[in-house]
Amino acid sequence: MTRLEGRKRSKLACQTCRDLKRRCDGAHPCGTCVRFEYHCNYQVARRRREPDRNPGPTGDPAPALPSLQSPLDDVASSTASSHAQARSVEANSCPAFVRSMALRLDPKRNPRMHSFAWNAFLGSRRTLHVHTPAVQSITDVVSQKRLQELAAVYLGKVDPVYGFIDREQVLQRIQQRWASRNATHVQDAVLCGIAALGCLFSQINADTAEVSLVELARVLLEKTLSTLSSADSITAWLLRVIYLRIADTHYAAWMASCTVMHMIDAAGLNIEAPEEAMDPAPHQEISLELRKRIVSIAQHLNIWMSFDMGLTRVALPDTITTVPLVREGDFTSELIELLPLSIELDPQRKPTAFELEYALQVVLGRTHSSPPSVLAQCNLALCLCRRLRSMDVALTDSVLQQVLTLTSNGIRAVQAVLTARSPWHQMTYVPFQIVCVLLAIDTVSSISQLRDAMQCLQDVCAVYNTEATQEALRTARSLVLLHQRGKEMFASALSEILKSRPMSPIGDVTDDCHVLDDTTGTNNFSDQFFGLQYNDMDQLLSADFFWNITNNRF
């Protein structure tokens, strides 16, 4: 047998195949991970130092020969960069983080990628059968009095968080709609979006009016895609995006969000100076203040939906950077101030660990006053934690304590939102993320907070009893159960060690052990250990206490 007839091996194996001791073909993803739907990733190998070339006759280095090393290095660098970007995409996505956590706890189960806890409904509110052809205008769906009531709910619950409409103009249009009955389709679409959100935030279960309003808005908005974008059409589409993000499935919401971003680009609303826009008409329809708010809120929704789904966001050039003015009773500015930090999480930007740590400190140091705004702050902080964890960055004890303080505030914010019957999408999404992060931190303090997070999910499920909330609660319970079984395995192994090596009776101990008695700090160690208070135990059992910090790193 010649040397070329030896066993063929892949020069590179993924980390999953290494851990499971399976044959790897070196592809990305490899065949084994594709077959069993494992997460396939490779450790970036260090570049070997290139040996010095032999000097020529004159003492100068020999001329460089055409080598294949340079293109191979470029391929390796490109592969490492793509792997780092893939890790960033996965860290930005809570569903991907949940799947990787479940794989780490139990690789054999291999949970599928799924948008857990995306919102409390996942499309269940549109299950009613509606005869859409009979509905031609908003006056066929609701009365003027009902529309005024729904608009009041919207202005009281949604507008303080997503404030991008002219309140007086909306109330005036409602009056004019029943007086003249000659409103445009786009104006009807705006009123339908406001009324649909008013229904969503005023009743636990959807009625025929809500479903009809959503469907009518969809039909009217489809007609706007073949015409030039206006301020009203963009406003109506943005209202639809908010409704879909709270009540519908992720792909429908993301597609609508991308549509809004492209409409903003086409209308030039992201350009601050009207004279620089190709079409100045949309700029003349609304004020600069409302344009800032529309663009910022649309960006916020598109960015986070793209992150959650692991998809590409729509990035607009020459976007307005100034923060809108603060209005009394309005918390939109708190949300928009988080936007620059959210944009930095884009995997295309490749932020460093130092930049992410600084961003986390900024987020943790902020004060948010509205419960939905606190949930947005908590969501951003948890995403930053996941990104740092993907880069193997260990957070200090003080930062971890700040994170736990913020997660506690997030749980209280969910309870406040639930009491107000305001089903924001983060009402389910944030406590589910908190459960995952608390399990990943894995300290006494984090596990002790786990009870409140699970109770919060259970309370949400009790009020909004849907398949989506039940699935989120079941998945969270499964993760806790897997974590418990892992702890029980460790405890069982430690118990077996103690059983196999019982402590000798005190009378049998010889004087040969007197060296231990003279050692400083070891006297009465067991008494000192078991006499520790709860907080001391937490400090002792922190992630930094163990050598194997990479498995507990956060």
C-alpha cells in the first residue's frame, strides 16, 4: 500500500462533532450537523508563524516564490469572519440562543429553531371568519362613537410609547369622516390602524370589529404599493406593523416592517432637509418632529424583528440622527435614545468586546419610567449580554448584579403591563428571555430570581390564555427541568465520590496530619463554609470561582 492510499480524514472538524466524537466532513455546516440539525461551528485556528526564508548569496532574503499560502490565508480569514458574524447573528436572536442553550443542556434532544414567545397571540386573534368583500369603508365596521372610544384607548396606551401621529388631526378626521364621507382610502387606513390597536389594547379576545378593521386596513394598504408613498400611507403602514408585531406571526410583521422602511426611503422621510429629497411632497405634509418619530420608530421595529429572526435589517442612508423633542406624558424619546445602541449590534458592523461592554454599561445606567420602555431597555441589555457571551467575555460580579437588578425591574414592568391589560409584544418575550439568561448566569442570585420570572410567565398565560403563551411557559419549564437534571447529575457524581471515600473517625487520625493543623486558614474550614450567609455563598459560587469559566461565562 502506498502512502497515498491511507485513511482519508478531514483536516478540520466542527466543535459539535468533536464534543460528540462523531466523524466530521469539514464542511460548513457539516453533514452530521445538517442531518441531526445540530448547531455547527468551528474554532478559529491560530495562524502558524511563517518560517524565515533562507538568505540568498548576498545575505538578502530569497525572493518570494508564488505560493498558495496567501489565498489559503484569505480563505481562512474569510471563514473566521463569517463564523464570527454567524455567532453574532445567533446571539442577537433569542430563539437561536434558546436552541443553543437546550443543545448544551441535552444535545440528544435537538430542539428545532422556533420563535418562542414572539408575542402573546401569534395570529390567534384573526381566526374569526369575516366576509371582507362586504366591507368597503370604516363606516361599515364601526360607528363614530365606537371609533372615538377606540381612538381614546390608542391615545392613552399606545401613543405615549409609539408617539408618531398628530392627535388633534386624528380627532378632527374622525369628526369629518362621518360629516363628509369623502375621505381617501389612505385616511381610512390610518383610522383602521388606530381603531385596530384600540381594540387590541381594550379587550383580551378579538371581536368581529377588530378582525374586520385589520383586514380592511390590509386591503386598503395594498393599493398604496403601486403609488408614490405619502406621509399618510407610511403612517398607516407603521400602524399595521405595530399591530402585527403585537398580535401576528413573525414573518408577516417583518415583511410589513421592511415595506415601511422602503417606503420611507422612497419618500425621503429619512432626509432631514426637504430640499435634498427627490420628492418634497411628503415633507410638506407633516412636521419635522413627526418625521423624526416615524423614521425612528420604524427603524426600532425593523431592527429588533430582524435581530430576533436572524435576518437582514433595512438600513437607510442619511437617516435623521437628532432625537425628537420630549413631550409631557410621552415616553417615545426613551425608546428612541436606545436606537444608536441597537444599531451597533448589527453583525455587519462587527463591534469589539470593549464597545459592547461600554454599551451595556450605558444601558444599565439609564433610567426608564414607562413599563414598555423598561421592557425595551431590558431587551437591549439581555441582547448585549448574549453578544458578550458569544465572544467569551466574562462579566464582572458588579455588572452581573446590575443585570439582575434590571431583570427584576423587567419582571415588575411585565406585571404592570399585564395589570393595565396592555398586551405589548415584550410582555411574553422579555420574561422568557429572562428565564434563559438567569439559567445561563447560573448563580445563587440568578436562580433565586427564576421563581419570579416563571411566575410572571404563568400570570401572562393566565390572563392571555393562548397557544403562544402556553408554549412559552412549557418551553421555559423544559429549560428549567433540563437545568435541574444537569445539577442532579453533578450532585449524584459528588455524592458517589463522598460515598466511595468516607471520612475516617476522628480517633483514627494520626499525628502525621499535624501539618494541616499548622496551615493558616484551614482550621475549622467546614465550620466556616457551612456558616456562610446566603450572599456569601453566592459570591463563592459565582462563575469566576471555577476554572471552567467558559461554560458558565456571561
